[in-house]
Amino acid sequence: MPDDLYDRDILAWSIAQAERLRRVAAGERVNDVDWANVIEEIESVGRSEARSVDSLLTMALVHALKVVAWPDHAAARKWRNEIAAFLVGAERRFSPSMAQHLDVQDIYAAARRQVLDLDMGRPPQPLPDSTDLTLADLLDESLGADTLIARLKPA
């Protein structure tokens, strides 16, 4: 197998490496496993899944903050509907080991920045600088769009 297959054709590389790993698992001595890249790819899968949950939570918060910022906007109903989809997606992809890699305050800050950078034709209503929401709150299946929006409204 050419040494540059990983860089040239990741799919062909992954198929070849999977076959080699199956042979290793069956007890065969295999000398051409690309261990460095196999290890990197396995670690990458976990990071990618955690980033996916982070992204889904960010999008849920972006949409909720848009409703808080522009409650009477024509798209507010659409934003509310999308919040639920993002939260369900995050809940389904989440695994407990991700908790240490997901910081709700960072996620909230990123969402808030995105919303404040939007050009909606008029200024937003005030948005809180931070949130008291926890990861458990955001992943609670009973948390709906209306509850999330209410929790994000300034006191």
C-alpha cells in the first residue's frame, strides 16, 4: 500500500486499514497497519461527535436568542420549531463522556455573539451576558422551545 494513500484517498485507506485490523484481531501478524493515522482517526471520531453536540446546542441557543431578541419577527415561529429539532439532535448524539468537553457558558457566549452579529433591520432586545442553564438542562428531554426561551429572557 502506498505510504501516501491516507492523504490521497481516505476512503481507500480506511477500508485497507479496517481489513488489516480485522486480520490482527483474528491473531494474524500484520506489519503494515498505519498505527499513527489509525489512532488519530479514532480520536477524531470522538472529537467530531462532541463538536456535533456542541454545534446542535449552539444552534438551539442561537434560535432561542433570536426569539428573545426579536420576539415579533416573522420568522419567530420557525425559530421556535427549529429549537426542538436541535435539542433532540443534541440529546440523541450526546454520550456521558462528552460532558467534560462541553462548556455551556462557552456555547452560550458563541450563540450570543452570533445573534448580536445578525443584521435584522432593527436592534435586538437586550440579551443576558450569561446563562444559568446547565448541560443537564439543555439535554433534558422535557426542555422545550418555550421553556428555553423563557430561561433566556433577561430578568
